[in-house]
Amino acid sequence: MRTEVHQVADGTFLVHGNHVNWVILKDGDAVTLVDTGYPGDRQGLLESLAEVGSSPQAVAAVLITHAHNDHLGSAEYLRGTHGTPVYLHPAEVPHARRDFLQQATIADVLRNSWRPGVVPWAVHVIRVGGTADHPVAAPEPFPAQGALDLPGRPVPVHTPGHTDGHCVYHLPDAGIVITGDALVSGHATSRVQGPQLVLDFFQHDRARAMASLDLIGALDGDTLLPGHGPVHHGPVRAAAELALSRAS
């Protein structure tokens, strides 16, 4: 599958891979990469960097929203091959090392296999390497608080629930929030379009995931770049409120 690269603002690109997204923030020759897709998305990841006029060597850092395999897939490849630092919330660093795993289990998937889309999604996950183990050998906590000194000047915001250390990334000057899996606009296992939470069996702590919608809604912006689904245009607060109402 070929990736689809969509420019959503100056220097900001949302990339659709195999049922998962990543974001490229570009400033001159350097880029920040937010998430990396599934292991099977690697070629598409490299192609997306080339499409925006960049390269793996130009990636100043990889920022991870959360350490699930569909977001962590090529982080260790970039770190090990090109020396790219991989940054996460401190609570997510041991998760990226695979000291533990906060992810839906095979048993969770089997219990939910009656839901529309779950079985085809599970088959797809296996095909793109989503069940393989791809820990990051030396993940690092964010080097500073507030805006990071990286292309795009992203501001990490801790939004626990999907995992303990999940973060969204706010681009205040552009009015953009990169939401990972804390707030999505679609998913292969969902029949709903637009702002929503992922299904409950994907959440490590559903109550905290719902509470984190308030944190997202408080961010100033009118564009969401989710980990799954298309770009969503509209007030961030309204999107968070809609997702909360659908989850209640």
C-alpha cells in the first residue's frame, strides 16, 4: 500500500499508512517525526519523508504519542541506524523498552471478535507486523518542559488513559493538535466517522481516557491530526465534546 501525504499547514504533513497515521513537521531541511506507523509501514515512512523533501538522516527526533506497535514500528530502526533520539513522556519510556505492555491482548481480540471490523483488523495487524516485538533500546524522556526545540516547536501534553504515558502534541501557532489514539476520527474497527475514542478493549484505563478529552478540549486549535482516520477540521473543544458524548 502506498502512503498518502497530505499537507495541512506550512511544514505540517499528515501521512496515512496502513490504517494508521504519522505526522511530519518540517523546518528547512530538518524534520520532526511524530509516530512511525506499523513495522510494515517502513518503506512507506521512508517514501513519505522523501515526498516532503526530507530523508531519515534529516529527522531531528522521533516523538511517540504512545508505545503501541502501530506507532512505534520504525522508531528503533531510526534510532539504531541514524542515531535519531526517540522521545516520549517519562511514564511511556519503560513501555517503549517493553518493560511492560499496555496493549490489547489476543484474548481481548477474541472476546471482541463479534464486533464488525475486528477480525479483518486483526488479520491486517498480523500482516503488517503489528504482533512483532519492536522495543526501543534507549528511549528518552522529553528533554525539556513546554515547547520542544525541534522543527514545529511541538508542545507535549500528557493525556493518559489509552496508555499511562500517552501524549498529544500541540502546535499552538498553527492551531493544530496531534492526538495519537487519545482522540481519533475513524478506525478500522469503528462504524462511526468523526471524533471518537477507540473501542474500550483498546484502552488501558477507560476512565482516564475519557478524562483526558477535557485536557485536549482545553487546547487552542481548529485542526486535529489523529493517529487513525482523516484530518478533522473544526474547534478542538467541540471535537473532544463529541467524542465524550459518544463514549458516555
